[in-house]
Amino acid sequence: MTKVFGLLGHPVGHSKSPLIHNDAFSSAGMDARYHAFDVKPEQVKAAVEGIRALQLAGCNVTVPHKIAVMDFLDEIDDEAKQIGAVNTIVNQGGRLIGYNTDGRGYVESLLEELGEPLADKNILVIGAGGAARGVVTALARHGVARLTITNRTLEKANALLDIAKSLNTEAEAISRDDAESKLGEYDVIINTTSIGMSPNTDESPLSLKKLAPGTIVSDLIYNPIETKLLKEAAQRGGRTLNGVGMFVNQAALSFEHWTGMKPNRQRMKELVVETLGGTSC
Ligand code: NAP
């Protein structure tokens, strides 16, 4: 019987997940299909019950349902609990288990770019929304030296400090002005906000006037592939990392949870970049 996997989100029309997962299932010779389901917020419980009733093999969960689905699952792994959100559901014989692969997907892409451990790195995170929670949790679990978080709503940044501190990572929350003035101190700067995302491509979350050459500047956004922030970073001698790697890695980790197999991440990257009209990752 064909195995069916799905994406639960609202809206889902823009998603590249069906493209890369269906390609990965074909490449693995699996009789499986992945479909994007547009689930309205008031239908989340029914959608999760539908996974059991229709025997879907697994799902991804995206905005705005990553927190809401948690109430209806049978088990949630420790990292997803710490993050407070689920982006992957595995159906194990009717038992639904929730995972979060976003943060780890991001950290794997950062490690690929850095080519060295994170242990002595001083990192600035811009933003404190859902994606930031995953990134901060995964960075702290990797034992980074120090995390600084800046966010428009400072109380939300303060909430992220609790996650970092519970994982024995030194962390502080500061204003955007303070972050801009101390920019030269950071080894890695990560934008987790939606500022600069298409169609608002002329916006940037932070001034990079004080950027030290060689600093890694990273954006979770992958549409456009090169945000205004990354363009400015490159002009000022920074090393840049876009959100394609995170997107592909979180998808690959979901695929591994569902199938026990490793998909070809390079092929996934090429498919995403090709459909976004870009020329590189
Ligand atoms: P979210 O939970 O809604 O958080 C949005 C964040 O952006 C918050 O920190 C918010 O600040 C800030 N923000 C939004 N508009 C702002 C503005 N005009 N001025 C200042 N701050 C603003 O969203 P999310 O799920 O974390 O997603 C954030 C971004 O990450 C999106 O662009 C998404 O596409 C990207 N993302 C990429 C991947 C990937 O695989 N590459 C995965 C997940 C997310 P406040 O707290 O003050 O509202």
C-alpha cells in the first residue's frame, strides 16, 4: 500500500516540502507520496485525528500549528518539549510521536559553514519567535560559549534566556541599539526574524556598520536566497549563510525519522534553489 505523508500548515501553497520529499521517496524507490494539507487553526485537532484515522505514515507541521498540535500527540521527544514546538510527527502503529528538527537542521547548516566546533563561539541571535526557540535550544545543546538575543519585544527575548540557561549556556538579552554597537564582538550573527523576507526584500533587521570582517552572518530566510542583510554582510567582508541549508536539513532529519534512511541533501538543496530561481546555496 502506498504510504502517505503530509504537511499540516496554513497556508501551504508556497511550500517546497512536497517537491523535495516526493523526489526523495522516488530516489529511495519507496512507494510513498507527500501532500500539503491546508489546515485551518480550528481544525488542528481533527487533522491530527485524521493522521490516525487515515493511517498517514508521518507529517511535517508548519506555521501556525507547531505549538497547537502538541496537545493531540501521544508522545513528544525531549528536544521538542524544550523548544515548545513540533515540526515532525511519526505515526508508530497509531501512536503519534512529535519531534522538532528545525533547530538541529539549522545548527547542522552552521557547522557545515564553520567547519569547526561551536564551543568557543559568541553568537548574536536576532528575533525571539518560534524559529528562534529552535535555534537557541539547538545552539545551547551544542554548548556554544555565549548567546546574546535581541528582539523588538524584549520580554520574548528574556523568555529565551530561560531555555539557554536551563542548558547551562551563558545568555543575555539586549536592545537592537546595543547589539549594533557591540557587533564586532560576535563570531556569528543569526537573523531569525521575518524581516527581509519576500516581498519586503528591501528591509534589514540590523545595521552592519560595525561588522568585523570574517564574521558569519546568517539568515533563516531562504526567499530571497540572498537577503538585504546577507548582501550587506558580503560587502563588508562577512561570510554568509542563507536559510536553504536549514530548510533542507530539517526536511532530511524528518525523512530520517520516518524512514530510517538518509536522503541526498545536496539534491534537495539543488531542487529548492532551482525553484527559487537562484544559482547557488
Ligand atoms: P514568528 O514566530 O512569527 O517570529 C517572528 C520574529 O520576527 C519575532 O521575533 C518578531 O518580533 C520578529 N519580527 C517580525 N516582524 C518584525 C518587524 N517588522 N520588526 C521587528 N521584528 C519583527 O516567526 P518564525 O516562525 O520564528 O519565523 C521567522 C522567520 O524564520 C521567517 O522568515 C521564516 O520563513 C524563517 N524560517 C526559516 C526556516 C528554514 O527552514 N530556513 C524555518 C523556520 C522559519 P516580535 O517578537 O517583537 O514580534
